Amino acid sequence: MDEIDMIDQYIDIRGLSFWYRDQPQPAVRNVDLSVSKGEFACIVGPSGCGKSTLLSILSGLFTPQQGTVVVDGKTQFADGHRSDTETSPCGYMFQDARLLPWRTVRQNITVALQAAGHPEDTWEDNVRRHLRMLRLEGYEDAWPLNLSGGQRARVAIARALAIQPAFILMDEPFSTLDEVTGRFLRGELLELWQRTGVTIVFVTHSIREAVYLADHIYLMTAGPGEIFARESVDLARPRRYEDPRLTEIEGRLIDMVLDRWGYFNGGEVV
């Protein structure tokens, strides 16, 4: 695993383990993970390895039974207990946009603003500003079911950004989109990330997606999930999918995970 500079770590997880009561083994075990402020971090692992569980812990939805979670210098969890320290606000984007179908685009965003405690007199300007950033001007009163998959994803990004989060958690947000739309939205996401400087933790099955997006990639074992490698992507931005250096990094990481997950043994499928 790469050496991690412990200075200025925005998210720091140490020795984290979590298990569901009805499961015979932990969902994640002894996880160490550190993310710098403003970093775009990707977590890659097979289905069932605990990637989404990690995001749920970082969001405060789950309390880990072991380990510590520190965000922005504030301890959130330690030794199975939740801290009384005020948590840093985070945005959360799921695989499905999870827009409320009975509310308009504007109302879907204002619900999040209300929950985050933003004053009501700021909502309208906030909504318009973030819809403009996501190229959705004029869609304030549209119903989610009348939007395309890509438009719904962009509304979900606008909703996540509108609450002015300290960091954003993304759980395979583009996996259901066609390749062209997915590539377009990844590019837009990177533009917004560079403009805002927000810290992003992004879960994906796709190594190509991770290499295109990330500063660092955290590779997980099959369940119970552990972080077994942290790989840097030292490619200048903007990146191109056709860049042979991107393909080279992707190939090396694929070899690593295939070997670690046990799908290959001496070059033979097992």
C-alpha cells in the first residue's frame, strides 16, 4: 500500500470494522483509509465487499463497532460509540437519483436545503444558481418522471452541492446511464469539483471510471472488505479516455484486483 502523508487528512478512518447482526462475518474489516481535503478519491471493489457500507458510516447512517472515524479534525466515531461533536455536512448521491416523483425539481432541492437548515429566504437563489451550474435552467418546475436519466442525475448533483457540503459521497451515480451520457456527466462533475474544491469519495465497480476521475484509488478485497492498496493517478487534467497512459494504469490495476480477488492464478482462470 502507498505511504499516506498524515498531514492535512480531511477524512481519516483507522481500524474500522462493521458487521450486520444477521451476518456471520463483518461487512468491512480493519479498514484504514485517509482522504486529503479537496481530493477526488475513488473506492473500487467487487459486489458485496462493503463499499456502500463505508459510505453509510461516513454519512453517519451506521455506527461502526470498531475503529475510529475523524472528519475535518473532529472524531465522529470511536470504539463503537458516536461522538457528540457536531458533524460536518455531507452530500450523498446514490446509484439511483432518488428524486421524489411527487415534487418538482425545485422542490426536490429545497427539501434538502430545509433539512440542512438553510434559511428559507436563500432557497430560490440557491436552486437557480446550482441548476444553472448543471445546465438545467428552465427545469425548476419539471417533474422527475419527465426528465431523462442524465437530467435526473444532474438534479441529484445539484441537490448534493446546494447544501454546501464539506464533502460529497457518491455511490455509483452513473452506473445506470449509457456510455456517452456517463462520459459527459463525469466531465461535468470534474469541472464542478475543480470549481468548488469539495472533497469527493466516489464508489465504483469500474476501474476505467476510477482512473479517469480520481487523484487516488482505494482497492478493496472481496468481503469482508479491506483496503489492500492505495494507487495514485498522476495524470494531468483534463484527461482523455483514449490516453494510452490511462489504459496502462487501468490494465495494471485490473491485474492487481484479479490476482487479489482470486480470479487468476499464474495466468489461469480459477
